[in-house]
Amino acid sequence: MKEDYYEVLGISKSASAAEIKKAYRKKALQYHPDKNPGDSSAEELFKKSAEAYEVLSDADKKARYDQFGHSAFEGGGGGFGGGGMNMDDIFSQFGDIFGGGGFGGFSGFGGGGGQRRVKGSNLRIRVTLTLEEIANGVEKKVKVRRKVQAEGVTYKTCSTCGGRGQVTKIQNTILGRMQTAAVCSACGGSGQILDGKPIDADEQGLKVVEETVSINIPAGVEEGMQLKVPNKGNDAPGNGVPGDLLVAIETQEHSTLKREGDNLHYDLYVSISEAVLGTSKEIDSVGGKVRIKLEPGIQSGKILRLRGKGITSLNGYGAGDILVHVNVWTPKELNKEQREFFERMQGNENFEPKPEKSDKSFFEKVKDMFS
């Protein structure tokens, strides 16, 4: 089970953005690979701290994490897709955490001084889902135009950085002598420079292709959530790694069902005679039509709960309910015979309101909806 991000950074849920950043900086300094050479446990804590900071420093991701926990990012739903962070991610994404670019270097990754791998740019698309697709999860195939390395392109080692992608220097800090690094300006951090390219490639040796990408969308996603498909963004030049495809979720409004969290609401209108005599009605659900029975004498405002017929929880805690709101429709126009009937019923004790204790008030019904 994944450790709580707040516990990883040693902060409370009410911590401010500045406190989150300060806590991460402290952890990063404590567990940095250059200060703990060869210590795999320190490296793992370094990665965990960066992963926690990546989520908690982003207001939208933090809100989703506070509501759904780690499950909000399962299947590539945000953060680093549940797969943890690698050193390339950390140094490229949080290189400015100490200001002045000092974080990105030290002596490379894990003290080994290895070559820096540039990451390609991310692509962003929007996918619109029906309520049924959200309820059950769905696989979507989308066409994406992305940049890939052109066939026949060649690169040569950058003479400025010797292929490392960064230039280093030694400086004295409050923590002692540290080796810091900056991205090589000649090659942009890739360690390689374009040597030869085909006619259809751009100045980086890349060309645009159209590719069909399969996206697995879990049940229970909500409007505004963002999923990540790793390595389906643009390629990076040279020996870099591809960027990611970021998928923003949009929802299509349902004609009769309204979503509220994992619950669904349905307005059912019945006639006075149906309410008096009782009836059965067919209503919509995300799994198809469902027939429900209305007892004789049902009151307008009654809420019927169909358990487990709502949206599957993103947390994996079962499914919500359908709340059926019964509305008795009062006719606006009556013929002579109908009017005479209701005139005769005026004063009849059967037609006088006699609410019982079981007939809850409006406020009690609203309270029950959220219980």
C-alpha cells in the first residue's frame, strides 16, 4: 500500500504551498543521491518525496488526492501514473526548486554522472464520455498527430558537453562542496547534435505522423480529471525519451440522469391517478432500463433509492445509487366531468392531507440523500 503523501513530506493536510515546497526541499537535500552515494533506500525516499511534491504542489492534483487518495491517479490518472518517478523526471521537472537551476545538476543521477536524457514535449487532447462510459469504464481509440524521429536521421556527440547533456562546476554551499550542473546550451541537454536528416524532417530530425492511441479510462472518472498515456507525446531528438499524452476528461450530459458524486438522480413524473392507485414505471439507468414499482398512495416528493445502480467508485468501493424523485403531476386543465369529480371531493376526508411521521419533510429528505 502506498504511503500517504502528507506523511512522506512530514506535513499536515492544511499545509500551505510554501510549507509544502519547504518540506520537499528539506527532504530532497536529506536524501539526495550525491549526499548518499550507493544508498538505495535514500534514493527511494528521494523519489517518494519528489512524487509526493509533484502531486501536492499542483492545486488540482492535490484536490483530487484529498478526495480520492492514490486511486485518483491509477491507470495514468495523474501524477506519474502510479508507476513512481525516475531520476529523469525529477531533475527535469523540479530543477528550479532551489532557485538558479542548482537542483538539476549535482553530479547527475545517483552520483554516477550519467548522461542526461531529454524528454519530448507532452501532447494534450480532450475526450468526451457518455454517462454509461463513465459508469463502466471504457477503452477509447483516438488519432494523435505526434512528432517522431525521422527514418535515416543521424546525430553526433555534442562537443561542448561531451555527450553528457550538461556542463558541471564545483561550488561551495552551506552543505559543503557540491557539484552542480546546468543544461548544455549547445545541444539543449540531449548530448547530441543533428548530423544529417532526410528532407521530410525538421531541424531537430523529427517528422509528424498520425498514430492511433488506445486509452484505458477507468470507471468513475469525473469532468476535469486528466489521465496520462506514457510515451505517446512527441519524441525528443537524439537518445531522449518521448513525452506523454495528457487526456482531459469531458462528460456528455445525459438526457434524464444527473450525476452527483457516485450517485445519480432521476425525476419521475406520475399522474394523480397513478399516484392514487399505484403503478410500475420503467426508468433509465447506466446499465439499461430498470422497472420500479410505486405503491398506491405514494406522495409527491418521495425519494426511492436503487442501491448500487449508480456510478462505480473510482476508489473501488462499490457503486453509488440512483435516487428516484417522485413528482405527482397536477393537470392544469380539466373537462366538465373531471372538474365536477374534484369539486365533489372537496372536504372529503380521503382527500385531506394527513402527513404521518414516516412522511419526511423536505429537509429530512435532503439529509437522507447524502447519508
